[in-house]
Amino acid sequence: MTTEILLDHITKQLRMPTIAKQYRSLAREAEERNLRYEEYLLALLEAEVQTREENQRQRRLKQAAFPIHKTLDTYDFTFMPSLNRNRFLTLAKGEFAERKENIIFLGNSGTGKTHLAIGLGIAMIQNGYKTKFITASELVEELLIAKEEHKLGAFEKKWLKYDVIIVDELGYIPFSKTGAELLFQFFSNRYERASVIITTNLEFVEWTNIFGDEKMTAALLDRLTHRSHILLLNGESYRFRQSMKQRENGEW
């Protein structure tokens, strides 16, 4: 067997497809540049590592189940002067997740809460964190199914594998008493164990409308806000102002 056949066989066994694809071209390049063996080996291994890291990012991105691809770069912070873009770039590095802190986006409908939450989530994935997106109503529905099937423990354990969970649109749809209790338990289970990002159009004093029970609501807010970054998005609709800007520029 030739050397190349052996290399193809061994790289397949070791599951190193990038090295299998590139060792010939990199060998020619190393020869032309008169590189040492160690430099050639390093170039091969770096190519394999970069491919694996990118594949992992793509898997995490798919697992996150974002409904739409939004980045922090595409959010116009001039529409929301109360927000500091640099603060978001700092949050995206993931230190808040390391400290098991939460982020709460609170503001009127159309102010870009979901955009910012997804943008932050995508940035977190780029930085190596596992993120998952779900609406509050979908989460409650899944919790109710898990309870009915006596799988709540396994359900919560599965979600604890994510460094950050984005729970979108809390407060848009009221929950049943059981649904509210399950959501309370879900958030309580993550308290100081993993981070959550919440978007809501309701001020904290209105959260009783979602969870019904005042004591339960107070206990939940105590947990969620204890170690959290509360970002207020005030003013008129971000989507409305974006549309008006497009109209002024003759884009529609």
C-alpha cells in the first residue's frame, strides 16, 4: 500500500476529514516554503481544529432553534439611545453566563427585544456557549406535556445542559394556573444554576397577571432579578421607526 492510501485510511479511522482533504496541498506548500516537519504538522492540526470548532458552532446554532437570524450588528442602537452597544458586546463574551446571571429585556411591543435577545444568543454561540430559544407559551406547553407524561425531572435536566435559555414573549399570552406553576418551578430550578434571557412587554408589577398568585410572583421576581441585568427598552416602536426610515430613503 502507498503512503497516501495509508494516510487516507488512518485519517478516516481517526475521524480527521480536514487533514485527509488538505495534507497533500499543505505538503506541497510546506515544501515550497521550506517549512520544518513540525510547522507542517502544526498547519494540519490547526486546520482540523478550526473545522471542528466551526462544525460545533453550526450544530449549536441549529440546536438553538432561532426563528430568525438576527445579529447585534443589524440592530440600530440610534433608535434606542437608552441602550449601550458596548454593553451588549461585553455581555456577548459570556461572563454573565459564567456567573449564572439573567438578562431581562423589558419594553413595549416592537422595540426590538427579540432581535436583541437572538443577537445576543448568536454571539454567545460564537463564543462557545450552548443557547436555546423558545417562546414562553411553547415552554409552558412542553412543561404541561412533560408533567402529563411524568417526565418533568428529565425535561428540566435536559434544559439545564444549555448555558443560556432565551424565553421570548413572556406576558403576551396568559397561562393556566398549572402552566404558571410549572413555569415558576422551571425558572426556580435554573436559579443560580444556569442563565435565562427573558423578553417581556409587562412591567414587573403586572407579572401577577401572568402567574396569578401574588406570593408566587414575588418569589419568582426575587429569584430572577437577584442576579440579573435589566434592560429597559422605552419609546415608540423600533419596527415602526425602521419602516419610516426605509420610507424616507425611498426603499418602499
